Amino acid sequence: MKKIAISTLLVLAMSVPALAGNATLKKDGKSYALSCDGNGCFISEKISMFKSGPRKRLGAGGADNFRSWKAKLKQQGYS
């Protein structure tokens, strides 16, 4: 029974993409979505609550890169 439970948890853990972070930043009255996962870090303009513009790839993903990009964008005037 324990083996089945452990193997189920491992399968679920491998199927979920690794999210490093998501943030909503504002600049000049517009909202931007910064998102990082295992595929990379991306920024896009939020058009509405459920729709966003084209994503621009910023670089490699990961939690450290997410924090780095968030700090860089805040220095550029995003809040």
C-alpha cells in the first residue's frame, strides 16, 4: 500500500510543471505579467483579467531568475 501511495505522489510531482513565480507589475498605467517556470521567464502586457498580449521571453527560468528579473524591472520603474 505504501509503495502505491509513494509512486502515485512521484508521478503527480513529475507531471506538474515547476513554477518559479508569477507577479503583476504596473508601469505608466498598464499592467504587466511576469511569469517564470521551467521553460523560462516571460513578460506580457495584461489586456484584461483573462487575456494578455504576446509573451516576450526574457531568459532562463527558475526561482533565482524570477527574483532577479523582478528586481531589474522594479529598477526600471515597474511597481
